[in-house]
Amino acid sequence: MTSSTGITGIDHAVILVRDLAAAETNYKRLGFRPTPKGHHTKLDTINHCIMLERDYFEVLAVGKPGPFNEEQQATLKEREGLWALALQTDDARAAHGRLKAAGFSPTDPVDFARPVELPGRTTEARFTVFYFEPEAVPGLRLFLCQHYTRDVVWRPDYLGQANAAKSLSYVTLAVDDPAAAAKAYGRVFGTTPTPCPGGFTVPAGQAEIRILSGAQAGTEFTGDPVLSNRRPVPLALGLAVSDRHAARRALESRGVPIMDTAGGGLRVASSHANGVVIDLV
């Protein structure tokens, strides 16, 4: 899928954390293989990435407070957890112009890099990003991300998760007005929302955005601390796995409490994943 604005899907999800070292330990326990610590030189943020077959998610912390990470600082004063989605594009600057023409008010594109240690040398992963205006959609910050060095980011030694995770499947949000939120996300992705129990799903490339009412979220995530956050709020990150039995073995062998979901997947509570529910489906 490529929308009229040049968006081809979800590139990666961003989970904000206060203590990057502690989060790395948590995600290793969940059967993930974090990449070496990265530093975004212009944004002054630090991260570990979990590389999947076609996309990924990153665990991100503020390295040094500054003007380019003020939003992350503000969110972390309130909560940890899923914060943003980076959307795929092959040409960030062209997409920027199309989005403005479509009535959005994105920030100016920013070029940045992070050093990457490779055997015998140091290189850089390079990107161009820009953000949608905060009010474009509820619950998540959206930005476009153009990769220039995919061979550096998707390295073979970064791939292959012990829990069999292979790709992003969905993001689940709780909002007060699911219909309005679904319309907003549909406008971004150029897709038509579909009703589901207590809300809507919005196609987003090869993944989807699940948008639930507060009541439906309370039913699906009963007892999880993520429900205590102020709405609109992201609740869960759904990851497709290649083998559910392998996923279960990986979590049980590491002593991770798991719950079975209605669709046969596995759920890890937000208290074990820095403020976001992890579904392996």
C-alpha cells in the first residue's frame, strides 16, 4: 500500500523508557535480541532496536535533555510505554510536500544519524524524519522516516528473535471517541476503518491500528496497569510470530508470566515491558 502522500506502512514503533539499561534487561528476558546501544547525535536520544524481518521497534530514552527531545521528556514525566509510530516512505521530502498539500502541518524534515559499530569499523545509520502535528491523530505521535542505510540497520546478526517474533502486526489504542480517531488514522494511511467490537481497525500497510473505547479496553486488558494512564493512550504492541509454541517456550523458560488471548496468542503484561502490553500472535 502506498497512500497519496507517499506513506507505505509502518516502519517502526517507539517505546519510551526512563532507564535504557533496565529496559534492555527487560526485553532480553522477553526473548528479544536488542541491538547495541545507539545514540542519535542530533536528537540526543539513546536506544536499542529490536529488528524484525520487515520492520522493527525501538526502546528509546533521553540521553541528554535538549530542544529536540522535549516531547519525549514531557511524556516520560507522565508514563513509559508506546509513544510513536514511524511511517515508511521512500522519499521524505516529497512526502512532506504531499502532506502539506493534503492539509497536514508537518514539521520541517530533519536529517540525522547514529553511529553503528561494525566489525573492524564504525559507520552511521542515516535517516530523514519529520513529525505530523500533535493533533493529527490521538494517542500516538506520528512521524515519517526515510532510511538511507538499510543494510546497516537490518544486519543479519541483529535478526532472529528467541520468541519467534517476525513483524509488527498491530498497535492497540484506547480513546474516548473511537469513530473520530479511526477517521483521523484512516486519513493518514488513506484507508477505510472497519468496525470491530468496541471500536475500529484501520489498515496501515501490512499492520493495523486497533482503536478501542475505554470500556472495551477495560474488558480486553482487565487488571493491567496500562489502563490507569490518561486516554487517549497506546495499550499494546502486537507482534506476529513464526511459531507460537517457540514463543511460549522462550517466555516460560525465562520465567515471564504470560496470559493466553482469545485468538490463541500470548500476552505479556505492561509491568514486564516498560509500560506497554506485548502480544505475540
